[in-house]
Amino acid sequence: MEDVEIRGNRTTSLRAPAIVELFTPVSNIFTFVPDPCDTRNVNGGTRPTVRQANCAAFYRQFNLNPNNFTSIAVGATIPGTSSGDPNLQNEEADSETIGIVLQPSFIPGFRMAIDYYKIEIDNVIANLGAGDIATGCFDNTTFDATDVTRANSFCERIVRSADGQITTIRTGFVNGGFLDFTGQSLDLQYTRDLSEFDWGLKGRLDLSANLFRLRQLENSNNNVVTTFSVNTQGNAKRQYQYGAQYTLDKFSIGAQANYQSGVELVLDQFRTGDSQDLTRLESQWTYNANFTYAITDDILVNLAVTNLTDEEPPFPVGGLGTYDTLGRRYSVTLDWKFW
């Protein structure tokens, strides 16, 4: 079929550890630790029953009252170390893509491409933080309840005093867990010379649309707690871009529209004061415009307006990831080809 193209590939790739990840020297740090066995945290986490059982063993070993144990490291920084690991292994990624491209001969200038993407990365190199270590220790089904301080490899990174308080913690780069990504995209393009129609118009019209849907984005730094990121800040489930450009002789004018769907508000630092009851950020549209004039075949002048309607990031986020924080702005560029 001349109008249809089916494409796809399947690959396995490796990423070797970077020099920083391998050989960062041991450095001293001060950090908070969200101790899971603090009375305020023991019923939380993604595996509350596992955490409660493991913390019960912790209370027994250190002869603590589970009803009033307060971990100092939750509210005050404690000393620790951070470093690279010369024994890190390669990351390994398996990726699959499959798609179809349609260019029907009965619609000149039209092209449509639909693609599906799937990427799975194992042995992900991660900078293991205090939170990853704490949850990796107590939210873990692999846990030796007879020796809490060495219950698993994560617990061994935490040093406690005789009263159960954390005195130091060892963070740094490790081969952590995984990252799984799945998405779909639809790309539409239509280009026509308007003189081909019986409208009495001249010039060329270019229309485009790129629609992306995020199906899956999951990762774990410690292979114990999984973070589900679809529909969270910076990872909108639906992300669309539309464009239109009209060109006539030396002039060209165009506009772009960008859309991202609403997302769940999961970062607690934004839930303060007037925003403490908000659980979701609203969807947003932003618009750009441009005008280009060819002074000669070698000299182009372009005027661009970004965020034409001066949209602000959705409340209460002042600026995060894909949200524009600068407002409406203008730029003028000169493109001069010397050869």
C-alpha cells in the first residue's frame, strides 16, 4: 500500500555509570530523615501493614513505647555521608515502538502518524536519599526482625544510638530499582499551496497538531517503594501542541497553541495557607505568535511573542516544570547567511 507505512523497532541498550556516579568522594552532609517508625509516620507509606510490623520489631529491640516515639531526625538535621560507588553496574533498557504513517494520495499534503512507545529500564542508577533509605528499610518485606539494625541492606545504612535515635546515615549512588514508561502520540501535518484551490488566494498554509498521551510512568529508587507519576506535576496525562503558519512571498505569520491537562497536587510544600485544601492543578492553554520577513534571500528578521495572553501558572504553583513563569515576552532575531 503506497499510502501506508508501518514502522517499529525493538532495542536493548546499556548506559554505563558516569564518572560522578562512580567516583564522587565521600563528603559530609546534614539531612533530615523521615523516620518511618516515628509515631507520626508509622501508619503511613505505601505499605502501611509492612511498615507497622517492621517498626514493631524496632520498638521491641530498642525497648521503646510505640505510642510516643519521636525521632529527632524528622525535625532536625543529623550528620551523614554521601558518595559514589565504583562497583556500580550498567543500566539496561528495553524499548519498543510501533507506529503507522498515513499519507493518502487523495488528500495531497496530508500526513498522519500514530506511534506507541514503551521503555523499561532496570538497574537504574539513582542517588539514594535519606527518604529512600528509610522507606527501603522499614517498608521492605525483606526484613530480619531479629536484628533491626541489619535487617536489610537499607537498614545497614542507618546508625542508631541505644535509645533508637538516628545518629548518622550513609547516602549516595546505587543501582536502584526501575523506570517504566508507556506513551502514545498522534502527529498531524497538512501543507498546501492555496493557489491550488479556486478561492483566489495565494501563499502556502501549514497546519500541524501533535497530541501526546502519557499512559505509564513509574519508578523506584530502592526497589521497595514505587512512585506513580502519571498525572502529577510535570507529567500531565495529555499534552497537545497545535500550529498554523501562513507564508506569502517574503512574509510569514504563525501561531501556536499548547495544552496540558490538569494534574494532581502531590507536593506538600504547596499545601499551605489558602492552598492547603487543594488537591489538583487546573489544565492550561498558552499561545505563541511569530512574524517573519525576508529582507533578502540571505537575511531574515523574526518577531516572536511567547505566552501571548500572559497566562500565569495555575494556583498555587509559582512555577514548576512545564509551566511558564515569565509571562508574555517578545524577541527579535536577525538571521543572516553569509554563504
